[in-house]
Amino acid sequence: MQSPRKEVIQLIYLYIVTLVGLFMIVIPAVDIIKIGLEKWIFPLAVQDDYDYRYYPPEPYPIKERIVGETATEIGDLKVTEEEKLALERWKVQFEQWEEKDKNKDHVSIQMQRSMVRDISILLGGLVLFLSHGYVLRKKRKEQ
């Protein structure tokens, strides 16, 4: 037989972990429902997400210098050989990215990432909730 203090601490622990498990079930379940609604019932709700595209990084030092020079005076720009190479590399990277990215559906990719996260949290929460809930029910029957 345990001391009353230990038993109270154990009950508090079991209730807290069961509550956390319940939250781990409810929150991802709501997110899964949201994703399902966005995908099949209200597809226009995510239409703005299709406008966002992932570009390769621009050569910012060159861009800043060009913007700074053209802001004060309009004329010929002198670009160093190194900057020309950087711009050419960026152009090649951009064309490769554009070719690779043209058939990707970024919204579906993001939805699937969310589903993977939500299902894994849901399963973990289910295990926590059921296992600790079982122990709590067993303790209640003993009392």
C-alpha cells in the first residue's frame, strides 16, 4: 500500500498525462479535418497559396550595388568579371530550378507534410490517452 501523498501525486500525474494525450488527439484531428475541408470541399480556400513560388537565392551583393548605383544616376553599369560569373551561375541555377519546379504542386506537398505530422501526433496522443486512461480506470475500480 502506498502513502496517501504518493497516491495523490500519481493520480495527478496520470490525469495530466491523460489530458496531454487528449490534446494530442484533438488538435491534430481538427487539423486533419481542416485539411480535408480545404482539399475536397473548399479548394478555393488555398488558392492564394499557389501564388507562392520558391526561387533560388539571388546574387544579393550584386543586386544591392546595382540598385544603389541606378538609384542615384542612370547610365552604364560596370560589372566585374566575378559578378558576371555570379550572374551567369544564378541564371543557370534559376533555369534548372524552373525546369524542375514547373510540375510541383506546392500546396499538395504542404498538405501532405501536415497530414504526416498530424497523424503521427494523433497516434502518439492516442497511445498516451488510452494507456494512462486504462491505468486511471483501474485505479478508480480499486478505490
